[in-house]
Amino acid sequence: MKKKFLTLLVLVMAAVMITACGKSKDKTASDAKDGEEEQEEEIEKYNFVIWGRAEDLSEENGNWLKTRCDMFAAKYPDAEVTFEFAQYSPEEAMKAMEENREEAPDIYIFNSSQVDELVEDRLLTRLWGETEEYVLESNAQEISNLATYQEKVYGLPVSATPYVLYYDNAVYTPEDVANLETLLQKGRLAYPLNDQQYIAAFGDVDEAFLKSLKRNNNLLSTEDEAQGITYLQEGKVNAIVGDSNSYQQVQAVLGERMGVAALPTFTINGEIRQMNRIKEIQIVGVNPDCEEFEMSIALATYLGSADAQQMHYDMSGAIPVNINVINTLKEEPLIQIVGQVTTVEDLQRIQEALEEEEKAKEEKK
């Protein structure tokens, strides 16, 4: 009985093996015969959730973000690349991600003022290799510094919001507005000294310096930029400090008399310093928990490219930060501010000239 059972078992196993081999061959023949089905099964699929600002998703402005993403997808014809977009301001995006990490997007746009908190909350990916090199090599140091945390790069700069000194060119010359002391001697300036972002333009000055500015009769301390524009319209001041978003409003007030410049130098404790040029930059970041990590980095890099920044400017006037794009558009007044680099050598030259002037005054005495 056992012998018969064993014989039967061997026969069954042999039949199974023959059948299996037959199926394998059939599958191979089927694959060769029906290559299209096999190819469809092997198509890579990528879906990205992307959060962007209203102006970057506006149809009126050409929908820059969606347009660039569609162009990225076209670079991968053998893959299925899809996107889900949602409109969030940088502040709304950070709050939503902190409240629900699982619903966080793969890629989002944020402001440079948010870098520290986003990194500390583990919502932002550090960039490495060629992507990090691109950020450091294609931007002025002042720009790339705003995308770093503890000297490590965490995002791709895509546009800038510079500080802007708007002035009445019937009162000031470009040379007058290059220096804060001269500017205050020749006319009156409105400055938002109650706004932390505008205080930051002076760098690490002490409180005593700011108090002395507030005591200057030719400087009107304002609550915000809008109040400065009102003062300009009423003739109370001849210049105001704001940002690039106020360009058209100021132009409506001053017309052809409008002058535009970077923030000036100032003197503190006998040392000449350059005020900051950049209020903030907009940055593309990648969520460290995104599913398609390498492709997300590739997409973020594509959105931060020189070509993308040029298109961004053409569509909505977003001010680029890439050095090559700035050089192409250097005749534009607001872009000149971003491209204007005050080097250490420049400041040293100004300092030496000031010292020579003081020396000459002493000799005359």
C-alpha cells in the first residue's frame, strides 16, 4: 500500500512540474506576443502633492507652478506623472503641516523666515550633492544664506522680495540716497521702525542706535509700509522704505519723479555698514516623508532652475535670484537691487574715504 502511494505521489509531483514549466513557457510566449500589455504593467507611476501660493497658481498669471510641473512630466514620457495642487500661503502651509503631518505635501513653497522652524519640526529635507552645489553656486551668498540652517542647505530659492528705498528724484540724487546720513540731511524719510522685518534690515545693531534714529526729526517711524505711502502722498516725507510689492502704489503717487534704490549704508561707532538688500526669499522645499524622494528632489530642482525663474518673471513679475537670470534682466530697477552686491572691498573703500575726510577736517582745525 505504501509503495503504491509513493509511486502515485511521484507521478503527481512530476505532473505539477511539467505543468509549471509549461505555464512559464506560455507566459514567455505571451509576453513576446503581447508586448504592449507587459509594457503597460511596467510603467512607473508618480503622484506629487504640491502646495503653492495663490499668485503661483493663478490662471490670470499663467499658473506658473502647474505649467512648470506639466513641463517636468513631459520630460518623462515613459512614466505616468500626475500632480495634486492646493493653494496655501507659506504661513498657512506651515500651520497645516504642523497640525497634520500625514497630510503634508511632497513639495511646497515657503518663506526664508520659516526655515529654522520647518527644519526643527522635521518638515524640510536637507539638500545634498549637485542640488546643494547648484544653490550655492547660482545665488549670491546673501541669497543662499537665507535657504540654510546651521550652514546646511534646505531649499531651492525661486524668487526674492527685496527691501526698496523709494524716493522723490526731484529732492534726491542717486548719490544722496546711497547713504542714510545724507538722505536724512536732505529730506524726510518714512521707515517702519515698528516692524521686526524692517528692523532686521539694519543687521545686529543695538537698541541705542534705533532709538537715536527715532529721535531724528527727519525720520518718521511708521507702523507699516502703507502708512509710509500715505505720508508720501500727503507730502510729509520725500522717501519711504518698503518692499517690491509696493512698486505700483508708489509709482501712482510719484509718477516720473519716482526713484528706486537699494537700502543705503549707515555709520555706527565710526564703522560703515551696508543695510540688507533682501527682505525675504521664496523657497521650494521637499517633505522628508515624501514617498518618491529622488523624483521629488528632481522636481524641486526643476522648479528652482534658471529657466523656471525666467518664466516666473515673465508670467507674474516674480523677482529672480539666479545670478544668470539677474544678469539678463539687470536693466529692471527692482532686479538691480537683488543683483547689487556690496563687497567687503567696497565698504573698505568707503571707510577709508570717510577717514580721509575726517583727517582733512582735523588738519584744517
